[in-house]
Amino acid sequence: MLGGLTKLLRRTALLLVVIIVGLLAFRIYDTQRGPPLEPWHTYVPHELTAKALDHADWTDYLKAEDKIFADVKRHVSQYSTRTSAYRSIAISKAVPSIRKAFRKTGTDPMCSNPRELQSERGILHGLTDSPYSLRHIARRYREHGFVSIAIRLPAHGTVPGALTDVEWQDWMAATRLAVREARRRIGHYSLCI
């Protein structure tokens, strides 16, 4: 009796393994039948590494950001053959205009009336998001007398392919850069990005 039960269990386990391998093979086959990947899936922009971020100041960071978005526009936007909701959101003309306004004034145009500040607040966006979705939170902090910097974490807010070449250490280094900049700005003026 025990031998028959063991034999049944082995056959059931083998059948289960065959089913799982078959489903996995079908899934792999099915993913290969889709349309070819678009440039925003495969292009990986050059981001600052953790070491570079730890040695960068805010000006260096903004220059790198300008280059990243220019590269994404050059390598992805102009070669896209299909319209995409993702592309229209992530690679919009609003991003460069926000950057230009920031560079001209040294502060965001939404953050007028600089005043003495006593503290800072950090705002980090979620996975695959970007700081542009946090503007309302940064604005609220500024209204309450805080310096707010919502930095774009490396590989976020550009193209999905960027997430294939990032380490958590890069995100920590970007966070440290934002904190350094917020501390530098305390007592000078309010900023929200």
C-alpha cells in the first residue's frame, strides 16, 4: 500500500513539473510573437553613477539631466514609428520648458517669494514614477516654509529601458545629493521642482 502511494505521488509530482515547464515554454513562445520593441523599450540613457552623484553638486546634476533628456529625445522620440501614451507623457515638451525656467531664474517659477527657512523636507517618487508628479506636494511644503527638492531618481521618468541599468546605490546617491542641496538652500530661498 505504501509503495502504491509513493508511486502515485511521484507520478503526480512529475505531471505537475511537466505542466509547469509546458506553461513556461508557452509563455516564452507567446512573448516572442508580439510586435518588435520600440526604441523607448531598448534605449538606455547614460545616468550619473552613485560615485558621480556623490561628487556632484546641483549644477552638475542639472547639466546631466539636460543631457539625459536631450539624448532621450534624440534617440527615442524622433525614431518612434507609433504614437504612444507613454511617450507623450514621459517625453513631453513640458519637461524641457520646466528645465529652462529653472535654469533662467535659479528657482522654479512656481516658487516665488523666497524667505528664511528653518528646515527641509525630502520627497522621493515611487518606482517608475518621476518628480513631476510630486509638484503639488512640494508646493504645499513650500507654503509651510520648507525647502522641498524632489529629485528624479536615476532611470526614472525617462524610458523603460533605463531601468535595466541601475543599482539601488544610484538611488541612494541621488537622495544624498538632494539632501545636500536642500541643506545648502536652507535660509536662502524656497525651491520646488
